[in-house]
Amino acid sequence: MVVVGAGPAGSAFALLLARAGVAVELVESQPRHSALIRGDGLMPSGLEALNRMGLASLLATLPRRELRGWSFLLEGRSLFSVAEPFGGSVPCSLIDTPGLLEGMLAEALACPNLTLRRGRAVKELLLKPEDTLPGSEGPARVAGVVLDDGTKLPAELVVGCDGRGSTIRRLAALELNEDNPPLEVLWFELENEAAAHLQPWIAGRFATLIGDAGSYALFGTARGGVRLGWLQERGAAGSPVPWPERWARSAPPELAALWRSLPTTSVGPPLRLSLRSGLAPRWERPGLLLLGDAAHPMSPLRAQGLNMALRDALVAAERLLPLLSTGGGAGGDEASCGDECGDAIAIGAGRMAAGPAAEEPPRRREFQEQLDQALVAIAEARLVEIRAVQALQRQELGRGELLRRQAWLRRLLAATANVSGPLLSRRWQAGQPTLRTGLPLPEGPA
């Protein structure tokens, strides 16, 4: 098995398989996890997936901040606020995502059957046309990858978890239907004295502010910093007005005073991210599967990328392990690896000593056919939830854009907030259940 990408989907998927005794080669092009390019919003949907993976104890060791509520402000006036938790007993929270990924990798590396190749990129796919099932009209079977240093990693299955710009998706010629609004988010990270300066006003909330000067989201991070996302047209011209002053012009008086007393030197350059979203109609081809943003790039709106990636990994592992496991068993202790991991199942990385891939051709053909059917079933099981979540994200983005562009509407709603606020609050909450908890996951294996 070769897993490409050690983000949320790849790290979780590799851990689940390695813990069960499957031989895994995990390839990650980046030398380390960046704190800013990973979403840090953990919804109840993502928490459910982590609990089913047996990672509750790891989560308990990480910096984590439960949200106290959501606030929406127009023209410097409060429109409505909703306290956490609502619609259930589990609040949304902010976590240290790089810490979560490193923790999952540490657990996976405790399994002797997992190899991590960090700082290596995939250059091409290994193909075996002769292994394509008889009567199949599809493309040649994927049989592994070639790395940028020339290393060949044979595998019965390649799983692409390499993000929205997925190299694996491109090499596999899998289509991506994109729905990219002409917008971008500038992410600012405020720390130390600047963060402490703002935390009393934020008070554990996720605040969205929209006014004549623009729109932004503001929230405290799990590690005590403050993150701000400024929404603007892609490629918009710069402004001579300092950022704290621009933020103050869309803020209520108390927050505006805090912005204006903040030294401009405390605001570093932002990370610029285009709003990209999309969905691959097909996530698989013989011998290959896409998961996470490689299959469905998620908008950053309402923190869905991390949560959907974790759920992808869980469903894929639960569907594949009965097929990959020797004699239908897990092949190891799921609670811990180390010396208790079972013998590695011969899937990929050139380890062909046992398991279906090493048996006689008829048996191998049967295994490959079952594997390809499982890949189709995984995509079908996940597409329903992904489509539902992305549709809700588009609706919420559309409403936000309407307010950002229409000054007369913002002013009307702000002036009538005592009436319009409760109505909009109910409408907003009605669309949140799927974004918070997702759709019911299929039952795991017995």
C-alpha cells in the first residue's frame, strides 16, 4: 500500500491500516506540517471520526479550545449570536492540527510495517496494463509510484491524499469539477501581546464582521493566538490604509478601539489563499483511490476540510481492512502497535511474501476485482455527504457575498437588527446540522 500525502486524510488512513498490520509506504512532499495551511476547526463530525479511530486519548493531549459561540456583526452592530453547543451536546472546537497530524504519525511509526518518506514527491505512476481485468474498458491498472529521486514503490493500491492540487489526481487523469468563486482569503496570525490584547473581546467566539470596509472572520486559536481571515476579490489591489485601521472600520466601537491601539508592527504579512472548491466525479481507477481534498477540495467556510478528510479516511479503512486483512482478521492489536503488530500484509512497497497479491494469478485476479469494487463503494458512500456539505457551503458563501456587496441591505438589516436578527439566526441555525455533525456514517466492521 502506498499513501501519498500526510495531511489529515493520509495520516489517519495510514495509521488505521498500519495499526491493523498492513504494510504502508507513506509519502509526504513537505518536510514538516505548516500551522497556517491546515484547518483547525474540529466539528462534532470530525470528533466522531477520531473517536471511532480510537484517537480520543491522543486528542486529549493536544491544545484545544471549545468555541463558546458564533457572532455575526453588520456595520459595526450585532446582528445575532448563537451560543455553543446548539443542536446537540458537543460543541465545535479549535485544535492544534499540526500537533494532531504529528501525533497520528508518531503512532503510525510505532508500527514496524509503516515507512514514512518525508520530503519526497511523486513523479509518476507505475502502470501494469497486463493486470487490467479481462473485459475492462477502463485505464491500465495502477501498480505503484515513482518518486522524484527515481525510487519505485510497487503497490497493489495507491491512495492519493495529497490535497487540492493533487499530483495523484492529475497523473491518474481523474477529472475535477471546480466551483471557484473569484475570491481569496488573506489569513493573518496574531500572537503574544497582540493576541492577548484581543482575547477579552473575542471571548471564545467565532465572529464574522461585514461592513463598508470589507468582511473578515476573527477567532482565537487553540494555542492562544488570534487568527483573522480577510475576504476579498482575487488579485484585489492593495490599500495604503494599515490593516488594523481597515479592520476597525467594520468593527463595533469597543473592537475598533482595540484595533486602533494595536501597533501596526504586530501584524505580519498574510498567507494568501484562493477560495477553491470542487468535486471529482470519480475518485478511483483500478489500483488507485483519492481521499480528502484530492477528491473534493473544500472551501474554508465553516471548517469542513479537516472533518471531511477524517471521515473519508475512516470509511475507506473500514471498507478495505476486511479485504486486506489475512483471513479477514486485523492482524494486530488495534490499541497499540510496536511489537504487537501482526505480520505486514503484502500490499505494496515490494513486500510480496504473503497475502492475496503474492498468490497464484487466478486468486490475484479475484483479489484485484474485489479491491476495485471496494474502491467504488467507498466513493459512493462518501459522495452523498460531500455533495450535501459543499451545497451548504455554497449557500452560506452566497449569502455572505450578498451582504458584502450590497451596502443598502447591510444597513437595512443593521438598522432593524432587533427584528431581522432573530429571523436570520433561525435561518442560519437551520442549515447548520449537516455542517456540524455530517450525515450518518455507515456502521463499522463487526
